[in-house]
Amino acid sequence: TSSGGRLEVSLQARLDTHEVAGRPARTMGYNGGVPGPTLRLRPGDLLRIDLDNQLDHVTNLHVHGLHVSPEGNGDNVFVEIGPGESQQYEYQLPKDHPPGVYWYHPHHHGSVADQLFAGLYGAIVVQEHDPPSVDRERVLVVSDITLSQDGAVLSPSMPERMMGREGELLLLDGQLEPVLKARGGDRERWRVVNACSSRFFSLRLSGEGSSARVVGRDVGRLPTPVALEEVVLAPGNRMDLLVDLSEGTGELLAVPVDRGQMMGGMMGGAVGPEDSERALARLEVAQGAQSGTAVAKDDATRGPEGLLPDLRDTQVDRRRELTMEMSMGGMMGGNRGRGPGGMMDLTIDGRTFDHDRTDQQVRLGTVEEWSIGNVGPMDHPFHLHVWPMQVIDVDGQRPADPLWLDVVNIPAGGSVTVRIRFADFGGRTVYHCHILDHEDLGMMGTVLAE
Ligand code: C2O
Ligand code: CU
Ligand code: CU
């Protein structure tokens, strides 16, 4: 049905053996797969998830980017599901829910990065009522992992946590450099998720003739498509691509992004972010069935549905300033003391996460403008649950087209202004750095809208 449908899924979080690069790896996963099953929805649908925790650790589930109520167990940051326990979640998507690619992952504070890094994530696709016609759709979930010789997932050192861990292996749909087989002349839609705990990258398609453009990012569609190379995916970001394929071979490459270093690299290059290009997948495009199939493909991006209201000319009811900071808190002594980050404090407005404290009290039905500053040597991707953010200004630059995201990178030493319409759902939820090690070390705050 076009709306008012429902999807019921059972997800079992468990340890499993999964083959990576021809070797067995002891990963965590949903229903035994890495990534977990893709959940396909339409605006207006009801999503019901039964989560069964077969891990030895506390977990829970978060539906990243979905515009759904945080009430009850809806915002799982505050829910704990113990080993052997299960929990049922219900999410009612509004009829005008923006289409796009979203995802799910655990959100138990303190172990989010560990559980994602071990394999717990999956994609959610919210389809348009009238999607562009394509020959094939693929969901491409990018993640990274570090495995020991005997296939155990390796834990990072404390400096790696402070930097935000980057795995040695870069995976696409749980595989190392898989082959994507396609047909010349075809148009495909690729739904890309950055499910890495900390890694930033952009994508590049090498080889002759094939090309890709970005038609959506995070929330909804873009008013006009943009070039693939222009888009950086911070952890948690997604993008929606239309790919026109032509015969031949090529590669899908992850291009590194400079996201800064702790204390200007003082911790040594060993824990720095990736700095070389990596192949994510090989592309093999066979000869097309017939020539001339490219008919009527050019209007694929015509009148995209799912544009959100443009807040650039809207009256702002309230302005706030937030500051993300990485500082040598413990070493400076004073009243702040030593935070959970050891020698470094990762804070928002000088504080680490406290789930009993309300950091931002917002009036439901209002539009707010948040200026988020970053004091420190490293980028922090800022994520807000439930309500999308429209990017207004990035270090003095204004996006030409309206742009809605749910993870907005705040560059080192810079600041970003966003507008948020706190509408449809009230309740208590969080915002945090989506370098998940930073989130686990306390770079998270709470917001209450009522
Ligand atoms: Cu992708 Cu609060 O999470
Ligand atoms: Cu989220
Ligand atoms: Cu951060």
C-alpha cells in the first residue's frame, strides 16, 4: 500500500562467525548478517521491531535519522536491554516523512562504538511514492573493522578512542572489496551509508564512462543533484546516488578526508586518520542488452518529492550557541577534573553527558537557530535525533540550495549554523558527536521539546 502500511521485523543481536576476506571473523550482527537486513518503508508506515539481545552485553536500538516520536522507548539512548532480554519498538512514520536512506544501530552510551565496530548496523530505506525509474537499486553500507590473526574484533587503545578509531579493513556490505556486477546502459540507484565509527570519506568512481550524481543526502532529496566528489560522508551520513553505467571495469574508491589530529598530531601518526585512497569495491560492467536504452532517463530527477520546508527565510524564535570542545581537562586540574576520556575531555558546553540533566529546553512548534562551534584541533560531526537540521552557514559560507542533514560536520576551529523546526513530536532525546568514540566518552547532550 502507498501509506498506512506496516513492517514487522525481528532482529536478533548476536555473536556470529562471518567470512571477511576469506577468513572467519567473530563479528556481532543482526540475524547473523553484516550488515543487518535492510528495512524498506514508505511514509505513513508503522515499523515494529522485536529486538532480542543474545549478546553478553547491554544493547538497544536506535533508528538514526527517522522523524519519529522519541517518547516511550522510542529514543533508545535511555533504554537498556540486558543479555537474554528483548524489547518491542513501534515507530509511526508521519505521512509526510522525508524519503531517503536512514539506518539503525545500537545506542547504549559507553559501548556504541564497540558494538557498531563489531558489526551491529543496518540500513533503512524510506521510498518515495514516485521514485525515479532505475534498472536496479543497491544498498551500500560502508564500515570498518580491525581483526586479530584469529578473527577477533580488536579493541582500540585509549589514544585511538580519543582520536576516534578507524579500522584496518574498510568493508562494503560486510565484505572486503566485493565485485559489483552491472550492465552497460543501465541506471542504478545506490543508497550509501557511512556506518564507520569514526572514519570520514568521499567517494570516487574510477574507470571509463560510468558516472554518478548525488540526488539525496541524509534527509529527503536534494533540489538539484550535485557531483559525487563534492560530498563528504562523516560518520552517520548517507547519500543517495543515481549511477549511469557504461561497459568496462572500474573501482569505487573511498577518498580520505582530513579531519584533523589530536593536539596537532602530537600523539603520533600511528593513531591518525586514514590518509590514502582505498578501493571499496570493484565494478564490472558487462555489455548492455541493447543500445539506446538510455531513453527518457534524463528526467529521473524531475520534481523531487520530499523537499522539506525551507527555513532560510523563516522567523527564528530562539537562538542558541553550543560549543564542542576537546581539551586537556584532566591535566589542567581545576574544578573540571578528569573526564571519562582520561587525559582529554570531550565536552559540549563544557560538560560531558549526564542522562539526568536537561541541556536544552525547547518549545515544541518553534524554529530555533543553533550555532555550533568547535574549539579544538579535530572535526566533530554533530548529530541531532528526531528533527532534521537545515544548514544555514558553514564557516561563513552559505549553501546555494537548501540542505537538510541529520549529521552536520563542525570543522576544527570552525562553526556551523543550522535551523531546526521542532515540530510534530515532543519528548526527550539527544544530540552528540557521531565519532562514536567521542559520544561514548561523553560528547553528548540532552534536549527536551515540549
Ligand atoms: Cu546514529 Cu545518536 O546516532
Ligand atoms: Cu541518530
Ligand atoms: Cu567528536
